[in-house]
Amino acid sequence: MHDIWNPWHGCRKKSEGCDNCYMFYLDALRDKDGGEIYRTKAGFRYPLSRDRAGNYKVKSGEMLRVCMTSDFFLEDADRWRDEAWGIIAQRPDVKFYLLTKRPERVAEHLPMNWGDGWDNVFFNVTAENQRRADERIPILLDLPFKHRGVMCAPFIGPVSIRKYLETGKIDQVQCDGENYDGARPLDFDWVRTLRRECEDNGVTFVFLGTGRRFIKDGRLYKIEGNALQSRQAYLSGMSFQGRPIRFDLTDERGYPIPEERLYKPHFRERCRTCGMRPTCNGCSDCGKCGQ
């Protein structure tokens, strides 16, 4: 996927949201151990890769989701993180989406020149249930980031974050169900509660997918396949566009980039009813869908 940057792979399970981790499951299918942590070879410098004409493959204005098969603040990755920060600093024209279950480690592992935050970094914490929301979101709010978000995924218990949203420091909330072996059910009432709290505070809310086990009005539904789960999330009408998030991106010399020069995602017809579309980088034109 062209919107993912995995500078390292492998992780340590941190909390109950990790119990059925998709990375460990998919690695096991390939006879690999998800607990084996290593720096990726070809992928480490992906944001700096160029095409044959010398242009960056990742265009100005794109958003890269970082460490989707690990955690950017994983202890085992301390020896590689400074170099990764250096790559992020070299692309002030690209948005980097960071997601962690380890916000308590962040303050001591920011770059020396961090100041009050870099405008191209969007920092998010996972809040899979109320316990983890109350543990991680207060840390999120105290850290020096210009853009903050909350990811309730896998959404395995009811979560209320109204008091945190009222601070005005959270830009976006996303939620998603759980997949693969042992998937725990997501209750639609939990989604409704989050949506209502976000709407009341003007915060963007994105319902990404139902997961494999979805409860609605007390009935359990078995929904197989990511595409169908995402479509059902879209059809629910729960996603809400709140205040826009403004990223003041610049070129390598620090000059603002005109809007017309920024990447504009484009989508195919099949993307029209995808729950992930509000946060998606768009079609990469890889041709794999056959359209």
C-alpha cells in the first residue's frame, strides 16, 4: 500500500488490544514470528525514494501511516528511531501519521529540535477500551504535538472521551472492529456514543469498519471480509466531518507549498462506499483491482 511506511517490523504485545494482533496472525501464516523485531531493508527509506525521473515517489501532501506492523515508540526500536525522525524531517511536505500504545515513552524520545512539535506529524494513541483511554489520552494531551488523534481499534469495550474532546486538543477520532482469529465483537452502541461526543465537540469521527463480529440492536452479525466490513461502516452513516485539520506543509527550504501543488487523492467507483475513504490516501493505480 502506498500510504504505509514500515521502517521496522515486529512488536511486543502491550495491552489487551494486542491479544489478537493482525500482524502476529499474518506473520504466523508465513511461518514467521511477529515477536522478531528488525529494521526493514528496502522499506526503511521509503519516504525518500525517487522514481526514474528523480521525483519523490511519495508526493507532497500525502499522508503516510507509520509502523503499521510495529510501534514507532517500541523499546526495541530505540536504536533506529533517530534516523527515522531524520527522514521525517527531510520531508516537511508529507504528513506522517504516528500511532502508539506507548505514549509514556514519547517525551524522552523526541528529536532535539522538536520544539512545540513538527507540523507534518499527526500523533495518535490507541484507546481500545475505557481503561486504556483514561491511561493514554491524558498523556497525549500533555505532549507537544500540533495534531492529535485517538484510535479506538480494536474497539473491544465502551469508551467515553467527552471530557478529553472538550479540551479542543483532539483533531480526529477513528474506530474499527477486530479481525482474524478470536475477533471480539464491536457493539454499534459504542460507535453511536463516540460519534455523538465527537459531533458535540466538532471533532472529525471516522467509523472505519465493523470487524468480523458486530452487535447491532442486541443481535450478533458475522461479517467476513474487510471490504464488506468497511462498506457496512459507510452505510451506517456514522462518520462525521468536524473541524478541518490544517497541516502547514513546506518544501525542503521551508517555503509554504501552494495548495495546487499538493497531492489530491483520487478514488475508483468501488471506493465510493468504503468507510476508510475519509482517511485514505486514495488509489495508487497499482492495477490489482482489475479496473
